[in-house]
Amino acid sequence: MSAPILELNSVAHAFGGLNVLRDVSFAVPRGGIAGLIGPNGSGKTTLFNIASGYLVPNAGEIRLEGRAITRDSVPARSRAGLIRTFQTPKIFGHMTVAENVAMGLYMKTRSGFAATMFRGPAERREYRRIEAEAEAMMDRFGLLPLSKTRAGELPAGQQRLVEIARARMAGPKLLLLDEPSSGLSHDEVQRLRRWIEELAAEGITILLVSHDMGLMNVCQRVHALYFGKIIAIGTMADIQADPAVRDAYLGG
């Protein structure tokens, strides 16, 4: 069995006197799709913020591919292959859909966005390559007809797809998806499920947070979080049958 891609060891965090995470330990296997569920206030977003570098935990350790990253910056983690989306999509509203999607790849280039726009032939060639890759990614996510639309003018569901497409452009090894189905129609959620399965088939490990239990069925392993503690780990069927989980937040 291969080593896990992500490990959280005894992670704890508090805001003021409120303990949001308490001694959280679990590992995400390399490859496939893992899930994290829990009611509002259980600590899911805090855990994602800690894993992706937006918060430093009060205690514990984060490891990516066996290397401690607990105090690494967000850009350092992104360069190492840990990419995330957000519960409220974070996009560049004044930029077009095409520019937003392309930004995922610009962040990995040697020259960056400004250089490809304003420098010599090599940078211009890089710009054309990125433009072509962004076009293919937009086509994949059904965004190509919106390529010239300002992203800020899109409804929330389409903004979310823009963010996911941009995240895929960044070439993640581990992709953290925070409520990716929020704001999507039923048909869009079904397409999202297929895209998540395709990303996993390409070798990208997925850690998924969602209140949509139908979408969570895509996960091979699910971690149940309640009041800042992991109370169960297993398949979705195992989790739904667990008495502690049912008592906590699945309606008994």
C-alpha cells in the first residue's frame, strides 16, 4: 500500500476560548476520492484552511507526501501540488472566464501573467500555449461559450465551475474541494460528479467536503467530523450506518 499523500497528526485549533479542532488525526490515501462530512460548525472549513496553509494550527502537524508542511505558506503548498477551492468561490470578478481559468497555469510558469503579456517572443509563445490549454479546460467544464464574459457577472454556480477549472489548470496532486456542488443545478451536480471521477482517474487525489450526500457517494473513504473530532472513518455506507454518526447529525 502506498504512503498517504496527506497526513494530519494531532491537529488542534481554537479561536479565543472555542476549541474548533481537537486532536484530529487522519490520513488521505494517494489516489482516489476521500470525503469529509459534518454539520455546520463541526470544523470542516477550519481543517481545510489549516491543510491548505491559510491557518497555522495551535498544535499538531501536517504532512504532504511525507514532508512536514505545517508552517509552509499557501504558495509553497500550491507549488508542491496542494490546491483548494472555497465554499464561496474566489474568482477575479473583473477578469474574463478565460483569464480566470488561465491564471491556474500562469501561477506555475516561469514568467507569470504580466511577463507573457508584455515581453519577448518566448513569453508570447508561452502565452499562446496557456491560452490554448485554458480553452481546452473551459470546453471540458462547459465554460467555453462564456470565455469572454466577466467572471463577476456569472451566477454563483458557474463561478464555482470557473474556480474548479482554474484549480485543475494548476496541475494539483491533491485537490481540496469545499462544497463544490453549492449553487449548482441537479444536472450540473451530476456533471460535477463525473468530472470529479475523471480527475481521480487522472491520478489527482481528491478530498471533498459536501453536504450533498448523493455527491459524497463518489468517495471511497469518508471521515466524519463532529465538534472538532473525527468520530468515524469508513465507506459512505459505513458512515451512514454508524450509530454515533446518526446520533450526531444524520437524523438518527
